Amino acid sequence: GNSVTQMEGPVTLSEEAFLTINCTYTATGYPSLFWYVQYPGEGLQLLLKATKADDKGSNKGFEATYRKETTSFHLEKGSVQVSDSAVYFCALSDYTGNQFYFGTGTSLTVIP
Amino acid sequence: NAGVTQTPKFQVLKTGQSMTLQCAQDMNHNSMYWYRQDPGMGLRLIYYSASEGTTDKGEVPNGYNVSRLNKREFSLRLESAAPSQTSVCFCASRREQTNSPLHFGNGTRLTVT
């Protein structure tokens, strides 16, 4: 079946530190992969996506590369800011595009 | 551009009470979804509607019903609320195109006592 596993949090970093949040997946067929971000009291917002192997999604300084050989889609940012404090969710959509599967979320706090 | 709008934002119910959560989207999306979010468990699909006139169960449908009223609106009903339904409920929509992402509303924080 389809599933997503992401690193447990919470993660606390100092401003300008390097961020990695690990995400691995299990899927049949060729899924699309997504990272969503949730700020306090809000819904999930799409951060970036990749739709095929070796694609790199990027947005707002965040990047993730679709690695089919390791079934991974790790989120990275070179220099985090206090405003990046949020919960980050890795997700996949199955080959039909209708069903989405989410990881449990990783809470990030960036301190000045 | 409102996107996905959910009402209410907060709701407190007593066990056994019923209520309906409303969701509307103005992006002309065919597919709409209801998810629940519980601490440490990510998002789990309650029901979805691939198009107007169709609905399907997700991972956790028990205790819920849905209505796809028209292309814009997708409501979620709790017929007899239970404490296990305490969660944040999110409505989402997406275009029918493969690889299209979900667009989420801001959620309804539901507490059942």
C-alpha cells in the first residue's frame, strides 16, 4: 500500500542554520510528492512538489528532490528564518491523483 | 480570491448532538475532500468527492456523512457526535488533473465533550 514516513520532531534550530527534514515513502506505481507547511491556526499550504523521479521542487528557499532509488523526498533549506517556524508535512498522491497520503508532520521552531 | 472557505472555525458539541460543517470553494475544482487532523497522526481522509454527484469513503468514515451539494459545496455531518471525533477537520479541493495539489481551508476545531 501507500504510506509516508517523516522524521519525528520537534526540531529546534537557530536562525541561519541548515534544515533537513527526512521523508521516505512507499507507493505502487509512480506517485507525485509534495511538501506542505502549516502555520499556527491555519490550513496546510503547498510548499513545493515533484511529479517524477529526479525532479527537484523548490520554493521560498526550500528544496526537495524526488529520489526513486531511495524512495525519499527530503526537505532542505540552507538558512532558516524565524518565520519558517511551522509544521511541515510530506505527502504523496497515488497514480490516480485522487488519493493523498500524509506523514505525521514535523514541527520546526527557529529561534533568533 | 477566497479559495476554500470552511465554517464554523470552532465548534463545541455534547456527546450525541448533531451538526454540519460547511465547505465551499471558488476555484471551479471537481474534487473535494474532508480530512481530520489528530496530534501525532497527520491527516486522515474521512470522505471525498471526485466530482459533483459522487462521494466515497476514506480511511476514517465512521460517524460521518457527507453531501456534495453542487460543484462548489461539500458538507460534513456528524449525526451523533462522540468524544473520539474531537479533532481539527479540514476541507480541501483540487483540480481533476493528475499531479494537481490539494488546496486547504483553515479548518474547524471540533471538540466533543
